Amino acid sequence: MKNAENQLNQLDNNFVSQIEFNNTEMLLTYDAIQLLVVSFKVDMLQALGISVDYVDADGD
């Protein structure tokens, strides 16, 4: 989580100029945030008491 926060703090406040002049930093920040998505999903499922059924249902 600290890595994503550090990456965010390195970005320009104007994302348009960040993308135009140094898109690599934006992409590195995106990657750092994406690594947290899996943890958020697992934590939210546990916190809300939701069980996941991995059986393919009709129409999925």
C-alpha cells in the first residue's frame, strides 16, 4: 500500500500534463494500484461475509 501511495505522491496534480510529459510515472502508479485490487476484493468479501461460488452458471 505504501508503494502505491508513494507513486501517487510523485505524480503531477494535473494528470493531463503528467501523461503528456512523463506517462511512465502514470503507468507505474497504475500498476502499483492494480496490485492492491486483489487484496481489496478479498478483504471486502470477507468483511461482508460473501461466499464466492466458482461454478459456471447458465448464461455466464
